[in-house]
Amino acid sequence: MPRARKPRRPVSGLMPSGWIATKWMSRQRVMPDRMAVLDSVWEKEIGFLSRHWKLEGVQRGILFVKVRSGPAAQELKLRSAEIVKQINKHFSNPWITGIRQVV
């Protein structure tokens, strides 16, 4: 996987949005291509349960998932280790370490 280029700081006082987005993603250590792949892998691996779970975001390898109900939260808790394994098999370097629920 090619390494991301370090963004250059703009010369003028204004910062273009592309520069800000690149800087933010480099600080989060999440590459944009990983996020695109993660989104499609999430839909593929979760399947029909995606009606009850919504992927909200990723921070430092932790997936934040919004759940719709109590039973859906319990199901996510029980399946979280299996889901992490299934998602990581789609990446050359496993980077998802866990799942947390967002209420």
C-alpha cells in the first residue's frame, strides 16, 4: 500500500478544504481508501443486520456503531469479535481492534 504524501502547508492565510481533510486524515492515521473499503465491507459482512446497526465512524481502530434497539445492542456485543475478524480479513494489515456502541 503506497504511503500517503505529507500535505504542504498553504502559503497564504487561507487553507483549502482538501488540505484540511488530508491533514485531519493523517492525524487520525486513517487513509481515505481504507474508509471506502471499510464502508463496502461493512455492508457486505453485516448483511441484513445493517437495518439495526449503522456504522458511525472509526477512531484509532475502534468502530463506532449506532444501534436501534436493546436486542440489537446485545447482538452486536455478542458478535463483535467475529465481526472484527471478518472485516480485518479484507485488509492487508488488520487495523480494526474493536467495536463500541453509540447510543
